[in-house]
Amino acid sequence: MPMVPVTLPSAWDIPVTAGVPALLGQSVSTGVRAAASVSVGTVLDDLMISQAAGQWGIFTSGGTCVLSAARVMSVSAESSSPIATAPLEDGAFLSYSKVQTPRQHRVLMVCDGSETGLSATDTTLFSGLDVTRLIGVEALYVRKTFFNMLAALEADLALYAVITPERKYSNVSITGHRWVRDARHGITMPVVEITLQEVRLTGTQTFTKTQAPQGSRIVCTGLVSARPLQASGSSLSSSSGIGQNIMADIANLLRNSL
């Protein structure tokens, strides 16, 4: 979570005007140093915040942030390797394996629109509005774009990466999200919790021709291989003649025994 400390100026920028009480040691030179200190501190704060934003969040394989209109508030991960057991007699049990479950991630973000601006084409949509209404319309547009992008990412089959300053968690897919708006964070700043799950990539390759016979893939075809049925006229006539001879021999044996 990019909690960047805010730099305080070495001297406070308090103007020397009518109605403002004079402070001890206040002068023109002090005011100039105070203004410069505030300007430099603001630039450094913006630089640190922008650098921290690139170290937290959900990114593509190329390192592009997929949800640039939101700030990361928290990142959590959960992984487990439970031991498989089987029940035995007299209340006993047997532990025989240890399996690994997919890793789960939760990324909490707040959509403030601080990293997403309107392009020149989008600005023409609001050219007929005044400046006071333009800010509210732009924020509404940013929030709408953010939720549309989030819905598209949830339905997408692409894999992404959850990045923290210490580690990069690759091959994760967005499985769901939930959002909330309350008075604490601001009704115009929705807080979204995005859930992601690890995807295990496995590949199998079958070779049709191998260097040694024992290296070929085992194919189970059963005890007896299937053969096509031959129903020719000669085979049917021969089988019927053999059957008649057998019946005649059985009849002769019965007559001799009687």
C-alpha cells in the first residue's frame, strides 16, 4: 500500500497582507524560502507517489497497469497446503499426502480518478458545459470507465500479475469483485475489493516418433484389439454346414445309446 509520507516545509508560507497577523521573524526573504520549500516538497511528493503507484496493483505481462483510475489501499494473499487424511478403524486416521491449493489474492482499491484523464476526443463531449459542472462530469466518466473495465477484466481469460515491491505474483486471473460506497471514504469514491486466483499452467507433449521404442507414449487398447466384421457368403455357408454335421453326430449318439 503506497503510504508515502508528506514532506513538511521548513518554513510556512504565510502571506504578509492586511488582516493577517504578523509573525515573529516574518520577512520577504522568509516568504520566498517558504514558497520554494512548498513547491519543491510538492514536486517530490508527486514523484514518490507516482513511483509507488507503479509498484503496487494489478499489471499485465508487459508491466502496464490495468486499472489506472484507482489507488491501491491494501494487498493480501492466501496460500495453503492441506494434508489429505483418510479415516481408519477405532477413530484413527491416516495422513497420506500433502496437496497445494491455488493461491488467492485480494486487492483493495479506491477509484479516485487521479491517474486517468480525459483524452482530446472525450473532452469534446463536455465542451458545451461550464467549468463548474465539468469536474463532476469528468469524475462520473472516470468511475463509469473504471467499472466497465473491471467487468471486462473479470470476463476475460487473460492472465495478469499482482505486483508488490518485494515480489511479483504471476499467472493470476480476476475471478470477482465487490464494491462499497460509504460516508467514510466519500460517496463519490467507491472502494472496490478485487479477488484473483492463481492459474497453474501445465503442458503435455506427445511424440509420434521417438529415438528408442521404450520412449514412445503408452497406448492402452485393451486385451483384444477390435477387428472389422466380415459377413461374406462363403463364411456363412461354411459355418452353417459345420453346424448341421454336429447336430447329425449328436443324433447318432442318442440312437446308439437307446
